[in-house]
Amino acid sequence: MNPIEMIHKYYLPASKACQILLQHSRSVADKAVLIGRSHPEWQLDLQFVEEAAMLHDIGVFLCYAPEIDCYGKASYICHGYLGADLLRQKGYPRHALVCERHTGTGLTLEMIEQQNLPLPRRDMCPQSMEEQLICFADLFYSKTKPDEEKSIEKIRKSMAKYDEASVLRFNNWCKLFLGK
């Protein structure tokens, strides 16, 4: 599978949305693969990590996010499961799980229900080590400031707005992936 070709099925290559998506996804993929390579003992599927990291946000075009040149009808928080639906239809169920489970540190069914989020009522937390690694790497980059890597402290502060469990998951990932 060529992730760039997959992205170009849904995004015009010269569009601002495509350029933002590619830059963001490349940063996430590079960070995830770099961390993955530093842990050969985990025997991660790094080809999958790179592909899935490149595709994790493929569904943003279906959402209304004018700051990144996306004018779909869905709320931005829906981009994960909408992208997952696209990848499942194309025959990539494992990649689809990364799309669906990468938001924040993952979305529990309880969070979805408590906040009445416009999402399917199911757990959307990363399970496999590859899913967790991509989710972690994604937290360091935004699509609105694609050239800037966020600090660990900035990410912690952002996670604290949601719930303590998100901060705890992020802290555990910092220890696991970075030894910090």
C-alpha cells in the first residue's frame, strides 16, 4: 500500500488541505518510526507504523475545519472513525483501527457518553503497541502549526483539560516510549 496514493484518492495533491495533512502525517510517522527503531526488543511492524501514521487523519476532509481547508459536514472529532470507515472499505482494517483510536490518548466509551460526543458508542482507545505509538507521536504535532513540535509539558497541560486519565495515559507513554 502506498499511503500517498491513498491520500490522493480523497485530496487534490495541490490543495492546502492535502499539504497540511501530508506535512502533519509525515512528522507523526517520522517520530513514531524513530521511537519504534529505538526499541527493537518490541519487534514492532515499522512498515505498518509508517503507513498507518501517514493515514491516521485521512478522514479530516469529511469534517468542518476551515483552518486546515476542510469543509465537510461532520464535527472535527469525527475524523477518526470516518477515516476508519474509508480504510475498512478499501480493505485495510488494521490501519482503520489506528484512525479510529488515535484521538487524544484514545476515547473511552465512558468519555464518549459523558460528553455526549457525536461518535459511535464504543471504546476508541489504542490497543496494540503500534496503535499506542502512533497515538503518542500524534500528540506532538498539530495541523494548524505543522512546523512546531509540542513539548511534553504543553501536551500534559492540553491533556489536563479533558480528564486525569488522559494525563495518566500520556505520562505512562512518556515512560514507555521515551524513558521520561
